[in-house]
Amino acid sequence: MTILDTSVVINKVKSKESIKEDITVVMLVEYPRIVYRKHLYGGIIFPHKTRLHPST
């Protein structure tokens, strides 16, 4: 699974390339019009909160 950084996605949009990789919800917040793009084929990754150290 490849996840693109915001700058890479913006460069692809400017050069009118299709986006087959996944993007994060942060990208969606920064650039909400991305969901209306015809050539967005990847998914949107939502991070999940997990505990790094379980409480004892």
C-alpha cells in the first residue's frame, strides 16, 4: 500500500496525472476538492488511535 504525501498529490493534480495511490484524511482536510477529482482511484486512509503502552 502506497500513501502519497500532500506535496506529491498536489504535483500530480497540477500535471493532470491520475492518482492510483492512497491519500490520508489529512490530505483531504488540506485539499478537500480532491474528492471531486475524476482520476482519484486510491482510497482515503483514516488513522486509528491505539495505545502504545497498555495501562497496568
